[in-house]
Amino acid sequence: MRVALRVVLYVTAIAVLAACVSKGKDGTAAGSPEPVASAAASPSDEPSAEPSPSDAADPTPSPTPSPRATSAAPAKDTLDFAMPDFKGSVLQDAQDAVQELGIFYSTSHDLRGSRNQLIDSNWRVCTQSPRAGTRVRGKAADYEGKIDFGVVKLTESCP
């Protein structure tokens, strides 16, 4: 069952990435037909009540940003804050808070084995590096991937 879920998640992620990459320069999907020019209107033509094909809504919906993408603050160039205490927090909440502080990429690892954290909201933070209260100063790029959370499933206790 777990393997099937992982396969579905990986295939879905690849399909989404492929759809994003296949966009053309003008934002339309690559390989989509060019708009057909309608017959030139003469100055004596009066506007009609019926919408023309050019007035119709684009049948391709524009991608909607995920809540995580809109809630994350843009990375700051320079950081200066005391590392909060995330012990006991849900991993997703801890990651969101770190992003709001200006660090986009953090890591996590399973304290009870080698399970992947596919759904971050199903995991609880037990340990963190750097420790709570540690001063984080400098360029944001220097801290990307350097914040690590040791986690267990929500139903488990911290070791």
C-alpha cells in the first residue's frame, strides 16, 4: 500500500512539473494552436450582443498558486533572529515559520528509522539544529538547507 501511494505521489509530481516546464514564452502550453485571426471588421460594423470567439474565456485555466507558495515570505538577503523553539510543533508549521524568517529550504529526518516525510503535517518535531535561542545572522543563502528537524509521526512519542 505504501509503495503504491509513493508511486502515485511521484507520478503526480512529475506530471505537474512537466506541465509547468512545457509552458511557452507567452504562458500558453507548448504545442497549443495559435489563435485564429477573425475576419477584419469594417468601420460600419456595429457591436453585437453575442460575444465573439476572441471574447470567450481562455479554456486553459491558469495555475492557482498553492497556499504554501503564497504564505511563504520571500527570502530575505540578510538574517538576524534567535532560532525559535520548534520542539513539539508539527513539522509543516515549523517549516512555514522558518520560511517566514527568510530561509526557504530546511531539512528533516526520521528519528525512529529511515522513513520519508511525504506529508509534513503528519510529523512532530522532537529535535532541531540549530538549537532554540541560537542567533542566526548573515546571508540567507548561507543557511539554506542547514536547518534540520528530527521528527517522529504524530502518533509516536519522541525518543
